[in-house]
Amino acid sequence: MFLGSSFRPKWRNLCFLTTDSSARTSLGMMAMVILIGLSSALAQEPNDLITKGNKLYEEGKFGEAEMTYKEGQETGADPFISGFNLGDALFKQERYEEAANAFQSLPNLTDDKAQKASAYHNLGNSFLKAEKFQESVDAYKQSLRNNPSDLETKYNYSYARRMLQQQQEQEQQQDQNKDEEKKDEEKKDDQQKQDQQDQKQDEKKDEDQKKDEQQQDQKDQQEQQKEQQPKEGEISKEDAERMLDALNQDEKKIRDRLEEQKVKKGVKGNIEKDW
């Protein structure tokens, strides 16, 4: 069965309580026995830090519990128990990758299959919260190898596989989208290049056409000038017009003279007749 956002992975906290560290001796014991008892009490002190850390953890003081477990590790407390509970405290502070680092080395510290299974289980939970689903699946597999009958680990394993599948599908979709975006971008670039090339060709075509028109205009002007220039043995239109004007003026002058002469003759003839 798969759950959605309401999924809560199974969590395990090893709250191993240490035994009473006080040395009980009778009044008649030798001094050496008392010294041995005191030595045993000192040796139990690091594990007492685990007990203190567990109490802080139960009170919800996860940061203080973390520091206490670390102090226990530094003073020689049981490495598996202190490391396991340290990972638990880090997990509760939502420092999932640090929690995973705490759990990762624990299976090598014990030969007990139950402890190995629990360490791998919580390692899977840490990776799951850190959204490292492949690592989470692998950790749950290791847990089931050490405890195949653990139903809750099977449940978490199934959920992690589903999340991994969704992640892979999303990555594939993202890759596909990137490929499509790249193709669209390349297509857009090609279109821009084609548009620029077409624009250059159109500009060149317009320029050539303009040059052709200018050349044609020059040719037409030259032809017109040639037509206006008189051929060999011919006079130009302007000269012909000037000559015609001159002839008209001369003709007018001649007519005017003839008219004057007629007038003068007429007057003279009349006078002689009166006589």
C-alpha cells in the first residue's frame, strides 16, 4: 500500500539504559576491591551520558540530546548506541543528511542482525527525507536482508521505490522539456538567421533595382539629349525656331514698308488729280 503526503516512515530510537554504576561492597572488603569498584564506576560514566541524552530526547530537547550523545562518544560510550541515538536526535532536528552520515557507519560496528536492520532502516528514512530516493531504496534493501519479516521496512521500501520512480519520470520529463526547448531555440535561431538572410537579399534586390532604374534614367536622359542634338547637316529645333522668328520679323518689316509705300503713292495720286 502506498500513501501520499500523509506518509510517516517508521522510526526507531535505541534508548538503551545503562545499569547502575555504583559499586556495592561490604564493610569487610579490602581496599583493592574498593578501588576496583571505583574503577568500574568510572568506566560506566560514558554510558550514563547516553541515559542522560535519552532523557533529554524524551523531553523534546533534541539539540541538547545531540550534544550529550557526542560527549558520550568522545568519552568512550558504546559507539553503536551513541551513534544510533545521535542520528535520531539529528533527524528530529530535520538535519537529514547529517543523520544519514551518523547511521551510515553503524552496521559495521555490530554483528547483531536486528541492530543492523534498525540502522539501515533509519538510514533509509534519513535518505527518504533528504529526497535521495535511490539511496533510500538501497538502505531499505539492506535492512530487509537482515530482517526479511519487517513489514514496516517493506512498507517504507515500497514507498521509496514509488518516490524514486516519480523522481526519475520527472527528471526524464525535465530532460525532454530541455531537449524541446533546445530544439525550439535552435529553430528560432535558424529562423532568425533565415530572416536576416532574406532581409539582406531583399535589400540587395532593392539596391540592384534602384541602380538599374538610375542607369535606365541616365540612359533615357542621354537618348533624349541625343534626340535634341541636331544631326549632321540639320539645324536644331531651337535654331529653327529662332530662324523662323527672324523670317517672321523680316516679313513683317517688308509688309510694313509696302504698306507705307502704298500710302505714300495714294496721297500723291490724289494731289495731282486735283490739279
